[in-house]
Amino acid sequence: MINIIVDAMGGDNAPKAIIDGCIEAVNMQEGFKITLVGKGEVIKKILDDNKFDRNRIDIVNANEVIAGDDTPTKAIKNKKDSSMVVGFNLLKEKKGDAFISAGNTGALMTGALLLIGRIKGIDRPSLPALVPSKKNMVLIIDAGMNTVCRPINYLQFAIMGSIYMKLIYKLQSPKIGLLNVGSEDAKGNDTLKNAFRLLSSGPVNFIGNMEGNDITSGDVDVAVCDGYVGNVSLKLFEGAGSLLLKEIKGIFTKNMITKLCYLLMKSAFKDFKSKFDPDELAGAPVLGVKELVIKSHGSSKAKTIRSAILKRAIPLIQCEVLNEIKNQFENMEVKPSDDEIS
């Protein structure tokens, strides 16, 4: 049975929201179990107040917590009995199929690299994020892990992103775009120009440069960029989506007639809202490390954790995305020379 390891103490709303999300996930779907890591007595008390299959949630005690303001490297090295470090070690020891945390982002990324390690052949792991477009979902990669990149990183992001979209969304040949300041081939600084050349000859369906508005057009499936650009794009998208939903809600609540219109359109509006809901899109895997590590945002609610489990962790495990990434990089016949990757 699939086992999802969850950091019960990570995040602004931990531990209750994290544990409630795990209970909701267990009650909604069969075929997996959860290992909650954190302060055992606290976790047990919350679990005892809820109804669920007791055989599907285990507790592993960890007495320390990595706080949001802790220095990442020091926290991972010094807080050996923290819920995050204990969770990483359980994953490394193959006692679970994935590890989810809403805790300190820097510490999670550091732990993924130091305790789990990179897949052979991958220079830098990346953090992808999904956003909706006119046709399907679009994967932005990197969405915040690497703010400064070399050309080879863009190619590796594209390969991992292509595998993700191919297996999760069943796209035969995902279209890859390089997020740039213009769509012309010669646009961008030297790094982006060299990345363009690598992508053009790489083992992906590269369609060229793209601009920010192309993310929602549906013409690309994977938007490749460095983490600085990716994170700004993602947060702008989330903010615009939140504003749009707020404005629409204001229109529907103006008077009795608009409220009646809302009731008639409630089902369609609910589907529309879910496309922009960051809690529905929760859970970004750290692609490029040896085991499946998933980051959930710091303000995660129960709904967020439930989505991270049911909509991210389990599909990624079932589709064997991690194994396909490992195989792809192990079997790559052509590797860029030093002058191409610098």
C-alpha cells in the first residue's frame, strides 16, 4: 500500500490543519496510508477527536520543530529530531513513497538536497507549479528553487517538465516554451540565448521563446524559466486569479437578481473557481531528487493538504514520474559539453 509521510508540525496552521487534511484525504479515498511525523501526544489528541480508519494513519514521534525563521542549513544539520528531518530520514530509508511538508521552504529544499540527494545527471533540482490555461494546465518550471541558472538547467527543467506533463496529463509530446522578454529567437541575455540553443537540439518538443501572456494561451504545456521569473509569474497569476474571483463575487452579490443568477450558475462557477484556487493546485514536487518530496505552501489549510495528497502525491507515485526522470537522465546519450552549459 502507498504510504505518504506528512510533516505534521510544518506550516502556519500546523498541526491541526495538517492533520485534518490527512483525515479528510483518508476518508475520501482508499488505497493508501499516512505516517504523521511530529509531537506524538499532540497528534494523537487531534486524531482522537475525529473519525477515520485507525489502521491508515500512523504516528512517528519527533520532538523538535523547524520554525519559519530558522536558518535552513543550520536547522537541517542541528535539529535532528525535528519533524522535517525525521520525515526525510523515513523517506530515505524507504519507509514511505513521498514526503509532504508545509514547513520552512528553504529548509525543505536544503533537506531534499542534503538528506535525499540529486538524481545522477541532474545539475539542479527544480520546483514546478501548475496554472490553468485556455486548453489545459501549464507547468511553470522552475517556480522558485533556483533564482540564478545556467543554460543546462533550462534544458534539464524542460526534460523533467515534459515527463511530468506526459505522464500526469497523458500528453504525447508536451510543447515546451522558454519564458523570455519576446518570442523572437534572438531575444534575451546570453544565458537565455544559450539555453535556447540547447533546447532547440534537446530531446524535447521545443517550440521557441514565449512571453508571459503565452502561459494562459494554451499554446504551450511547459513554461521553462529560472526560479526568480517563475515565482514572480506564479504569484502574479495567483493574485490576479484571487482579484478576479473577488470581483465576480461582488457582481453576483449586488442585489436579489444577481444572487438568483448565482444560484442558477452555482455549479459552473464552482468549477471555474477551482481552476484558480491555490488550495486545489497545492503541492509542488521537488523534481530532480532521488525520492518524492512535495512542498505545500506555508499557509496550508486542511483542504490544501488533502489536495497535496490526493491530487499530487498519489498520481505522481502511481504514474512513476520519479522513475521515468531517473531513467531519462541515466540513458541520455548526448550530454552538453562544458562550453555549452556555462
